[in-house]
Amino acid sequence: MSDKITIYQKPTCSKCRGTLAILDDSGQEYESVNYYETPLTVDKLRELIQKLNLTARDVLRQDEPAARDLDLNTVSEDELIKLMVENPDLMQRPIVVRGDKAKICRPPENVQELL
């Protein structure tokens, strides 16, 4: 594959650090986006979800305190995406993209499918 690799990650996340280590060891170039410093837009998150071939609900971290504090069972996909953009802790991470494909790298070894 020759498409550029991009990882959307949170530096304090152990799964993100593990995925970054695998990417470093692969020797392939990649771009790292800390989505806390460079927030995702609604359109970008929607694009990532589409590349993952999942729903917004599939990308939701249901065990996050923020998720438990919000009543997310009744919200639409669009509203859920907006909430994840406003509260990035609600998103599964890291998300690695290459071309038209993306993977949630939980466990970090999932990134191998994109290398």
C-alpha cells in the first residue's frame, strides 16, 4: 500500500502509544494527529466513521464517565457525532487511516492490517 497513514490519537492513551510504537517499528511514514490539540470536525469524524465501516454508536466509548453522564440511548447518529466532537473522550481510539480504510487499533496490533 502506498497511501499515507494517519493516526488519530490521544498521547496519554496506552493503546495509542502501543499503536505508535508499531508504526515506528514498521519504518513507514505516518502523520500523528492529537485530536485534543487539533480537534476533529463533524465532517471529519463522519468521514472516519464511514472509512471504519461502522456506526457512530460503534465508535462510542460507552464506559467513559462522560458517556454515563449523558443519556445517549435516545440520540441520533448525527447528534452522537456532534457529542463526540465536543467530548473526544467519547470516541474509541486510536483510529488509523490508510486510503479508504480505517481501523480502531484496540488492540494496537490491529494496525498491522493497514501496513
